[in-house]
Amino acid sequence: MLSRTPEEVRAFFDAHRTVRQYRTQEDGSPLPLPTEHLDVILHAAQRAPTDATAQLYSLIRLVDPAVRQAVADLTTNAHIATASEAFVVCADVHRVSRLLEAGGSAGGDFPAIAVHFGIGDSVLAGQNLLLAAELLGYQGCWIGGVMNGLDGLIDVLALPAGVLPFAALTIGTPAEEAPHRPRLARELVIHTDAYRPAAPEELLAGIETMNPIAARGDKPGDWLRLLRSYFGAGGGMEGREPSLRAALKRQGMWAGEESSGPRH
């Protein structure tokens, strides 16, 4: 295996940017990737680690302009329509049940495990895809906005029970100079042998470190405002909670009270 120096590895990951504006063709349509680039990017996705060999994920590649636009509208992320490649990354326990049935065995009922390992496999495959794209000189964007239109996405993408959208993912040639994003101090996220709750002063220092990520134009960054808007009382995540619970129930992947029971 070809090795890299620590400095080269650090530089590669420091070059990562979240990009939402991509170069397009003259008519504004997506700029296709070379066939060999797309092939190796998809190969990388499928070489991702997976729990119990099951590959509990599916990637829905968005090609039809109408489907792309529908997904862009449902997720409120317009760049899905203009990226060179766009995917919806799904947790998928439908296929493993079908495989068992094809071999003459019955699939089990494990909705909590399905979510746990299905999302894990989805993230691993999607991140492998993005890393391969970045190695080829592209940039991309993970899109959590699937939470804005889960029910519609299930319909548009004809997702059977056992398949749940986790995120969308776009890649392409950047048409913007995206900023470098700060990260919390290592001591706040890397623990040794046991979890170490952070002291209040460490948390406040972390907020200061992350403030630039929330800068808008000439206004100074306020990361706490961003966190409040997403994760605070009355924030966006609270608003998304009911639709996610409903989608989990619809797809037979709800493990809470009023469980929908077996998927089939």
C-alpha cells in the first residue's frame, strides 16, 4: 500500500471544504464526471467497512433532472440540482431480509439494531465516496436537509419498508472558495479510557474557537446562536423530531412505544 507522510495526510484533510456551488455546463445543467472517475468513486463507497458483512445501506443516485429537482425542493438544498453527482444515502435493512428470504430463511425483527447499524454503514459508505472524490480533486457536501421532507422522499424515491434516508450527498468541481471551518479543541472530543466531562471554562473556550464558523458577511460569528437554532428549545431539531419518528414508523424501523412490529 502506498504510504504518505504525516504532513501529507494532515494537508489532505485540512484541504477539505464543504462546497455547495459547483461548476456546471453553459446551460446550468450538471457537469458530468468522467466515467472512470464516477466508477472509482462508487467503487470506494462499496469498499467501506460494514457490520456483520451485511452492507446495510443503499445509495440512490439522482440522474433524472425532475427527480433531482424534487429532492432539491424536499430537502431545501438547491445545489442537489446542479452538482455533478448527487445521492441520497439510505440505511437499508430491506435488502438483507430479501436475501434471507431468497435463501429460504425468515428475516428477524430488529428495528433499533436496524437504525444503529444501518446508519453506521450509510455514513461509512458515503464518507468513503466523498474521500475518493476529494482525492480526485472534487469537493462535496453532506446534506442533513433530508429531514425537511422525509415523507416526500420516501414517495419520490419509492423506498420500501426497511429503507430510510439518512442524508443527501453532492460532489462536483467547486465554483466557490469555501472557508476553512474550525473544530473544537482535541481535548473536548478525544477521551482516554473513560469519558471526561468538560469544565465550564473549556466549553466557553470551545465556543470562542467555533465562533468563526457562524460568521455571516461582516458580522462576527456567534456559534451559540447557531447551536440554539438547531439544538435549543424550540429549535430546528425539535421541529424535525415528529417527522423522523413518523418516517421510522412508516418504514418499520421504529423501536419505541407503539412499535410498528415486524417490517414484513
